[in-house]
Amino acid sequence: MEWRDEGILLSMRPHGETSAIVEVLTGSHGRHMGVVRGGASRKMAAALQPGTSLTLDWRARLDDHIGSFTVEPVKSRAHLLADRLALAGLMSVCALLHEALPEREPHPALWRKTLALMDVLGDTGWTAAYVRWELCLLEELGFGLDLSACAVTGATKGLAYVSPKTGRAVTAKGAGDWADRLIPLPEGLDRDGPLALEAVLMGLRLTGFFLDRELRPVLHDRPLPEARSRLVDLLGRPARNDD
């Protein structure tokens, strides 16, 4: 069995004296693991860092074996090491993909969204792209939010809340006396464009609620990955002015 694909490295751990087991998100084969011979060497270890884009050749005797990868680095994202916030975003993406996605199940839309996010980490406004990436992750997991129209009135403008039960948007008028039981929806989250820091944090509270609820069975009642909590913490520090 063998295939060739593009991938983003999510994690790497030593295997034996010279090899490494890597986990990647690929375009056509989903989240996949494999052994890289010589991957623990100083030269290869420097290239096998989270977020690195790779060309991958996978081979195994049987399809259900872990198999081995031959990898060729395409794009390094080592520059993010100098940007603590962007690095936290990168590590949050890798941790969520590791925890949320079943192995070897293709998610083409999420793959494209992840690759696009990786390419803007550290750029102005990247945090808005990150929040929308979490919306895409929810969609791919089958828990997508419906932000198209108010669940009560049918209005498509003035959406201000999301129902924690149904994941559907609601206007302030439609919410009425139930507003304090709903989750605030930041204006502009449902479309492209920049978001202020306050809106980003509000968006992360929204996506975090649904990710935590829906992934609890998968995580065996553990909380969301610490890497995501670190990102939220860094964004929420008063000294930050990033949008």
C-alpha cells in the first residue's frame, strides 16, 4: 500500500534511536501517522517542527499498519517561534486537530482552511481567521452553527446571540427575556473581514462552548487542550492590542 500527498505536520516524537513517529494532516488522507526513518537526527528534527508543510510518500505492507513516511519539507514556519501569540495559535490548531479528528478520515474543506490559516499566522488580523477556523472545525465535526438567520424571527440582520441548545443564531428582539441564557455572537463573525480583539474573544467563548460540549465524549470528560487555553489566555491579557 502506498500514496503520495501534501501535509502539515502536527506533532513528532522520537521512535527508537534514530527514527520518529510523525502525525500530519493531509489533503486527501486526513489525520495520519507514520514512521520517518532518521527523523530523530539533528538535521531532520530541525525540519520536523509543528506547522511545517511537507510532501509525503506513505508506504505500508497492509493498509491498517502505521507505515512509514518519506518526507520532503516544503515550507517551514519556524519564524513563528519569535511570535509568542502566533506560536500559541499554531499549537492550538495542532492540538485541536489531534484531539478532534478521527484518523485517516479526509476533511478537504478543513484541510484548505487549515492551510490558509497557517499561511497568515502572525499577520495583521490573523486572530479573526483563527476564530473562523474553529467554526469550520465544528462544521466538519458535524456540529456546525447556523448563523444564517434568526431561529425565532427569521431575520438575517441584527443577529446577536446563539442558542446553546441548537447552535442557531437569534436577534436581540427574538431573544427577549431569554437573552441571559444565550451565548453572545460577535458582529461580523459570520462573514469575512477583520474583528476587534473583544469580538475575537467573544467568538472564542462561543466556539469554545460548543467544542467543549461536543468533544467531551471523545476526550473522556477532559477539558479542551491546554494549548487552546494558553492562546485564549494570551489574547485576554490587558497588555495585548492585537486585532
